[in-house]
Amino acid sequence: MRELEFAVLGPLEVRDSGTPIRLTGMRRRRLLALLLLRFPHAVARESLVDALWETPPASARQQVHNAIRDLRAALTTTPATAGSGAGSTTGSSVLATTATGYRLDVPPEAVDAHRFTEGARAARAARREGRETEAVRLFRSALDLWRGEAFAGIDCPAVTAAAAGLEEERLTAIEELMELRLAAGESATLVAELSTLTAAHPLRDALRGHLMLALHRSGRQADALAVYDEGRRLLADELGLEPGRHLRRLHTEILTDAREERRTPKPPTTDTPTLTPTPTRQGTEAHHRPTHHSHHSHHGHHSHHGNHLPRDLPDFTGRTAELALLNSETDAHHCTTPLAPPGAPSTIVIDGMGGIGKTALAIHFAHRRTPDHPDGQHYIDLHGFTPDRDPLTPEEALGILLRSDGATPEEIPTGPAERGAAWRSRLAGRRALLVLDNAADAAQVTPLLPGAGDTLTLITTRRKSAAPDGARRLTLGALRQEEAETLFRRVAGESRTYEAAGNPRTNAPAGKPRPAASLARTVTLCGHHPLALRLAATRLRDRPSWTVPDLADRLSTPEGRTALLRTADRGLMPVLALSRTRLPPEAQRLAHLLALHPSTPHDIAAVCAITGLAAPLVEHLLDTLLDHNLADEPAPAHVALPLLVRDCAQSWTPPTEPQLQATARRLTVVA
């Protein structure tokens, strides 16, 4: 029986029962890499075309079809039977064709990246449960799967981005493994290994802290301090930053030669140890370090309060007013009043159109408020608007949250009601922080909310109606002009927003900025929309011969915006189009018709004239578009589709509605 294995943690390899399968041609290898990125989900044909070509040729779909055929043949023919036709299996069992694209149909364990992530997850579970020796073994086994850089040799931006994410997971696992080995008493034996790792990744505070601690425990205090000074100078020179507070605290303790109390695998029974390893993403503050309880204790795992927030964007820009409002709402909640007693949960919903920056704002704010909520910081993507997958059910989401909070499989009940009760029980009496990202509707998030305890819940969603009862709501709009220009400059690079001396297009002197109107026009054509600005600025950054006026000219038409506002791994129009999947057919059709109409905004009477529909139905459909943040209301009873939504909706081909069919033909002639 064949056993196909796909190895991506190094150069891409496919093995059939241990024997390598030779894959020739870079396009075939890129195609397999793209299928593995989305494994076990299907990949749409359009996504493959966009990833394989920056400017797809007319024959792109046929070329993808041919490459899939060749890849299926390569994966079907075994080395023992190549050329003979005997003993082959059917390709459909390995590379399946779906209604929209293609999917690898193999067990998850056939992909080494899956085995790595599952091994790391099992190691963290063992660590939470006090089985440090097993955690070390599991981390080592997972890391042994790596043979080099992930997807090495595959020249494709989407694959390169995924490889960077896998490398981040590898380094995090290494940091946790080193922390466990230090906790077990190793020191001198780790110095050489940690020195090599720190030299290769000099900006990672956790690795530098582990090296400092290993040196200090080996009696090399001066060397430990020198390692800190080297990192401090590097951070200042490269990023203009100071070391993190964990590293600064460790430096102070070494500098003052504080008495060391080494952490051991046994439960701590004395005061909090000093000179402990620098926490990683899964680590916690010293005074919140887990104490290992018996599994029979009802709340035995409530003390495992890790920080599960994704990283904050290093170039997060603007949103000053929104952050001030969020801070005001949160601070007001913490003030004791007869209507808001202390210790009650607080919920804030951030809604807005796709790509407007809801998740970035929620995560940025959550990181800022983490010190106020020390009893665990949780994050979950509810996939309310995610391509090629359904939203998580409340039962699925509760299972993920319970596992992230340290619940063992035996402690996770079946059924949404039972899981909801277990989750509320764990949060009761705690000051935790919960980010529920990408929610579909209120029914999905309500069972996840805490019942008691001073927990702050941040919900992001595209729908205004997704706010549960009692929640405060913040609708996120476009960036202000100054914020939009600042974001564009940060992504494109300051040098790209200034005109070189002697440029024949502008004759601008050296060092002088371009005319403000050029950059202002560019960000306006991007709708002051954060994702659009990032994509446009990335285009400018990656095209040295382009200028800001060049970019503005290309963005001046709907076709130009559709073509330019995308990269190899993401595009604006697909992000916006996801909202269409949640609209009823009548609302899809209405958005399409309004997008084709040359004037804006529209009042109720104008929309009735455009569509031929009665006013009550028009008002209902417009309310639907407003609820999904696909339309604005600049004045009472007036609606306008934002520029980028208009671009997106013009390309929609909604289901035919008899009431609107004739209107669509009439409108095409008029417009």
C-alpha cells in the first residue's frame, strides 16, 4: 500500500513509501507548494492563477489545468511501476478536483508541517500539566522534522510568506524548549547552542535572555552582561528601541548578582524564584507562573494563564480617536457605580467593512490593556468571513478556548451548553482578556461570553447586528487623511515618497517632497482604506521605476484599482467580496445596481426609481447593506456605496431576481 509523504520543512520533497518522487519544473513545484499551504482545504483556481502570475496571461487557467494534470500523474506513478502502468493508483485519491479548485486528499500526518505543529501543541499541553520531561521530548521530536528553511528553493511570494510563518513557529518552539531545559538545571551545556541561535537571530529577546541566564549560571557573569549590552546596542542601532522589560529585569538581577533560585520541574513551594528564564509567547509573568494542581481539582488548571494574542503590527498607524474611545469605555467600566458593579464582564464590538483594520485595532488595543487583565489573554478566529470554510460553531469555538486555557480532554464536555458552562466557570472571578475575531453574527459569539469576572471581551465583525445584548459598539471607518498618508509612507518607505533631484517629470530639487496633491490623490483613490493603502504602497515599494503620480494614474479607474490592489498572496477585491456571501440575493442585486449607477449618494426615492421596487422593500435592503458595512449613511435616509465597494460590486453577477431583471437591462442602457 502506498504511503505518500510531503516534506516542506526544508526543500520541498515528496516520498512514496520512503522513496523520493522526482518533481521537475518550478511551476509544478510551486503549484504543489500552494496546495500544501491550504491543506487540507481546497484552493480555488483563481487563487492559483493570482499566486503563480503577477500579470496572468490569457492562457493562465489552461496552464494551471495542464500543470495539475502533470502533477497528478507524478503523484500517481510509483517509482516501482513508473513506465509500466502496473500497480498505479488513481490520481483522484491524491489530488482531487472540486467544484472551485483542487485539493490534496491525503491524511494530515502525511505533511511534516502538520506533524510539527501537532507535536509542538502536545508539548505545550504536557508542559501545562507538569510533565516537563515529556514536553522536552515532544519539542525535540517536533524540531527534528526540520531539514532547513521551509519550502527552500520555491520562488513564489505566497509561499515565501508562509515559510516565514513556519519559521516563526520553529523559533518559538526552540525558545520554549530552551526554557524547559534551563528550568531542568542545564546551563553550561546550553551556552554553545544558545550562542549560535542568538547570533543567527539577534533581535529575539527570549533567546538572548536564555543565553544570559545560561552564562550567569555557569559563573560567567561578565559574559552575560556583555551579551545584554550587545543586544541593547543592536536594538538601538537597528530599530531605535530598548530591550524588553523581561530582558531588562534579568540584566538588573545579574548586575546586582541577585541570589538565584532555580526553577525545577517540581511545583514551587517557596517564594517566586528570581533569574528565571525569559518567558516566551506561551510563558507568563513570574508572579503568574503556573502551579501544577491535581487533575481532580475542579479549578486545577485555572492558573495556566498564557498570552495567546497574535503579534501587534510593528507599523500600526493612526486610530488615535478610536483608541481614545476604547480606553475611555474600558476605564469607565472599571469605575464602580451602582449600575456597573466591580468585577462585571465588559464587551466591546468593533465592526466595519472587510480590510478596514478591525483585527489590527483589536489586537493593538488588547496588547496595551494586557497589564490590566493578567489572568489570561485569549484569541480565537471565528472564521465568520474566511474563504473556503464555514464559520466555527459555538461548540467548536468553546472547545478551542477551553484547550487554550489548559483544560484537558477529559475536562471538555460535549455539547454547546455544557461547554459554555465550563468556560464561564473557568472565567468566573478572573480579570482576563478575550478577543473574538471575525465573528459572523451575535448567535455565534453570545455563548462564548463570560458570565462573571472582570473579563474584557473584544469582538470584531463585519456586521453591526453581530453585537450581543449589552455590548458597546464602535464602527470603524476609513483612516483620516493624515493617518492614511502616514501609513502609506511607512509601508512604501520614506524615500519612495520624495522626488529625486533632476527628475524630468517634476524637476523637483533634491530632498523636496512630491507635491502634496499627488500623495493626497493616491490615498483618496485607495478610499483611505488600510488594506488598500498597504497593497498600493507595496506596489510602489516593489516597483523602483514608479513614482507616486504613476501610481495615482493607475489607480484612477475601477479596472486599475482592481488590478493593482492585490499582491501574490492577497487582494482587496476578494476580501470585500466575502461580504457578498452573507447577503441575501436581493441585497446582492441592489448593491450591483447601485454600483453601476453613476450618481451617489441615493435617497429612498432615487433607489426606487433605479430598481422599480417599492419603498418598504428598498428601505429593508438598504438597511441590510448598512448592517454589513457595505454602505454609508451620509445623511438621514441617504445611502452611498464607498468607492472600493462600488468597484467590487460592479463585478458581481448576483442570482437573477425576477423583480430586478428588467431594471438591470434598463439601467445598463441609461448608465
